Amino acid sequence: MKRKVAEFGNKEIIAYTIENKKGMTLTALNYGAAITEICVPDRYDKKENVVVTYDNIEDYEKNPYYLGVVVGRTAGRTKEGLLIVNDNNYELEKNDGNNHLHGGVKGLAKRVWNVEEKQSSLIFTYVSEDGEDGYPGQVSFQLTYELSDNSDLIVSYYAETDSLTPINLTNHTYFNLSGNKERDIQEHSLQVASSNVYELDDESIPTRVVPVDEFRELDFRNGKKVKEALVSDHDQIVKVGNGIDHPFLLEDHSIKEKIVLTDHMSGRKLSVKTTDPAVVIYSGNQIKSSPLLNGGTANKYDGICLETQMPPNETERYLINKGETYQKQTIFSFATLND
């Protein structure tokens, strides 16, 4: 099902809704492939939206929090906006102080994508021209959102380029399993299969890898409430706005369960499998009182992002050349504690 919901710069913004046989639904826009709704049941079979969304569709045009969108060409921060490819320097847009963030002012998050709609999947395509946002090479992107009948959201990424260029995509959906943002995510339990995390400098640029044994606030290997990290006075927590905004290195690169997020009050559980070697976990530290979200005032910690990707600011690790393909997959599996 699709419907026109707005116009941004004389371009039609379309919302697409797909459904699986269990009644799980997903709604996404052709603008930034933004996920605006994922409706799944709680332990009492009450279906509610478990992602953070703007009240006014027009707020997706600027989207200051990157709600629900695909970000790239490169996710995360590039120090001083400097990209070096084949000994050539490229100056990327500086849209986060002196640094480049999430692909630039527009990036992939603020482009209108072509969409092919199927009963339980959406296929998004977009061609990024050479020089767009400062990046070299023309890149053809394909992104698929697919709902399985086991209540999985399967997110698949594919790209080809005509010359050497970095590609590191992720999805920036904020999850809140309480349903319709009834509560914030501080009481959610989080488990992450990661023994190592990146330390950040004062501009939130990853600098070095440290064992979580030395940074217990971010040791989620055995699972704990998110708020246990948020209340810490550790410098790494304070400097990002009293929260989490760190890349975690995952234990292996196979498509295995790496992350589990649970809201015990609603009984909802989200398990994440990915082929990516890292995940940036962001606890919504910079959310302010506007724009309005999910029928109410926006607040800090309204949602948590599980941004599977390559470690940011390590361009040499995700360069793709002509004749090569960029492919990866992340699976978000929803269940209840009764399952």
C-alpha cells in the first residue's frame, strides 16, 4: 500500500506500508528510505509502533535526528572532512563542526529514492553521481526492507561503483520497545557480543580500541539496563551528552545473533544479526524538546540506535572499486518474552 504524504521541493513524498502474515507492518518513505513505523505485538498481543517517528511528516525533510533513514555514503564522522583515495584528497562537506557526518548535509538520508513495492518487501534504488557530497565515483545503491513471516525485518544493502570510493552504510532507526514511545529506553535491557569498544576524542571521532574490561560502563556482554551506562560520570559517557555513542567491535562477522534489546514491561524483544564487524550504539543523547515525536514532546533517551556498519573514520577498510560489489545484511528479529 502506498500514499502521498507530502511534497519536498516539488517532489512527491510517498509512504509505503508492507505486512507479513502475522500482521507485523512496516512503513517507510521514499525520502531517505526512512522507516516511520514498525508495528509488532507486546506480550498481550497489542500491536504498537516500536520506532521513534516525527509527529509532522514535514520534519523528515530536515530530519535533525536522522530518524529511520539510511545514512551514507559513509556512516559516522570523517575527521576534518578529509577523504584520501588513491593519494588524492577529497574535501567532504563539513556538517558536524569541523567534521563530516553521515554522508554530508544531504547524503543518502535526504534524497528521493525510487521504490519497487512487493507484498512483504520494498526495494529502494538510487544513483549517486560522481562528486555528490564531495565523494568520488558514481555509485548505484540498492536497499531492501523485507518482512519474514517469523517477524524478521531483513535489511539488505548492495552497491556498485565506476571507480574507487568508500561505502559504509547503516540504518539510523531509533528503537523503543515500550510501544508508541510510552516510556524512554533507560529501563530497556541491552546485551552486545562485544569485548572491545572505540574510545572517542572531544569531537566524537573514534581514536583507539579499548577492552570493555577497562570500560565497564560499556560492558554489555552479559546484558544490563541501558541506564547503568547513562548515569556514569566516566569522561567517555559525559562528553557525548551523558550517554552512549560508541562503536562496538562484534565478536565475529557471520550472520549470528550479536545484539539483544529487551523491554521487560511490554515483553517485547529485539534480536539483531548482522554480517557487519561493528555496531555504533547511540542512546539518543542529543534529542531535544522539538520537533515533536510519537504524539508528544521529544526527550533525551527516547530511542536507541543499533547502527551496524564498518568502524567509522577507517576509510581504507571500506573502499570499493569498479568491478567489485558492496553487500551486507542485518536482520532485526522481533519476539515477545512469551515466545
